[in-house]
Amino acid sequence: MASSSMENGLERLPALFDGGRLSPTQRRVARYVADHPREAPFLSSVELASRAGVSQPTVTRLAVALGYGGYGEFQKDLRRVVLGTVEEAGGNKFQAAVDEEISNLRALRGALEDDGKIAELGRDLASSVPLVVVGLRASAPLAGFFSYFAEKLHPDVRTITDGGSAGTDRLAQARRAGAGWALCFVLPRYPRETLALMEYARELGLRVAAVSDRVGGPVSGAAEVVLPAGVGTRLVFDSQTAAMALSTVLIEALSDAAPRRAQANLEDFEQRAQNLGWFAE
């Protein structure tokens, strides 16, 4: 049934580009999408531009020319057309939410094809002592998840989940202690307090990396590096499965960047856990 839905989606794909007056470069993107229907829906705008041999703004302008508010809206409709909705396949809204997360994970997988970027960021984060991790409101659990495991690998992780003066004070303290990087989790709805902390971090001389749902918008203006991980929007609140997966990837990169230090810290943790009986066997 799902395969049939996919084939029906491919038949409807050309109609997605009807009604827009496209420039030659925009038509190159449209042609790439039409020629690679199983791959294109899961590419970020930067990746799609690279594959089509055009600039990233060309991809955004294509989406606008077709009547969308931006690439994110276009990508969502593209996935709907190519994959078909779960309702068409006989599912329900909960299955539809899971299918959307599967799509987000596939897009993340495509974004991780060039592992050099993640490896480089892992080295940067490993070299920052202390390492600052920021996440407010809905992004606070992601920051906590990353920090919990990063603390097993890194000598000094400082997590900020409060904005305002408390957050800026902790940023300043970390910078005085030698911090070079801040890793910020900024999922929708982008809190102004988080963006303010990111701007202040850069004023202090910290370099800023962000995990967000897309490249572009307010987050890109405040971060030097943005790693995209789509969120699920089918249910009453967003789900962050892809961002959680990306967090574990970053933890692995942090470990790979300083393997001896990571191994020593892990062995120390395991010894204490055993001696103090922290976990049930």
C-alpha cells in the first residue's frame, strides 16, 4: 500500500511546479527534484542547491515563486506529494506523526553524509574548557540530555537553561574561565531569551553553534554554525526526534575528538557507579 502511494506521488510530482514562472536556474532545481524524487524531499536547501549546482538563495526563490512561504513549506509539500499521506495509506494521525519523524530522520541522514563538518565541530567543542550548553523552554530537555552525557566525556560542561540576567551572568563566568564555544539548542518557537543569550555570547567572544530545525531565520543570524534537524508538527506539540538523534551524533563527535580523555573519564565514571551502586543490574 505504501509503495503504491509512493508511485502515485511520483505521478503527481510535475504538477507541483505548475503555475510558477521559473528562471533558468530555478528550473535546474525543479529538474533535479523531478529526476531524484526519492532523495530530494529529504535534502536541506543547502544540500539541494549543491546537488543542483545552484546557490542556496535560488532554492529559496524557487519555493517563493511557487507560492510557498519558504523552503520549509515547499519541502513539506514535496514530501507529501512524493510519499503520499498516511491517511491515503490507511493510517491514522498518530502514524502520520511517526511517518513525519521518519522523514525528518532521513533528511538528517542526508545532512550527515559529509561527516567532516560534524567531526570539526566535535574537535571545537572538545577544545572548549569549559563548554557552554544553552537550551531554554522546549529546548531545555535537549540541552540537558546532551550535557548529561557530555559531562561523562568532557572535564567542564556548563548548562544554561535560564535566560535573563542569570543566563548572561553564567555566560560571562564561563567566558572568564576560558570557554571558547557555546552549543545552543533552539527549536521552535525560538525564544527571544535564547537568541539574546547567543548574541551576548558572541559579544563576549564565544563562538556559537546551534541545533535548530532549519538553516536561516533568526537562529542563523546569531550562530556561526547551524545544524538542522526537522521537528514533527503533526500533533498538538512539536516532537524533536531528529534533534535528539543529532545530539547523540554530537556526543559521539565530542568523544572522537579526544578519545584518551573520554576513555579515562568513562572508566572513572563506571568505577564510581559500580562502587556506589548507582544502577540496578
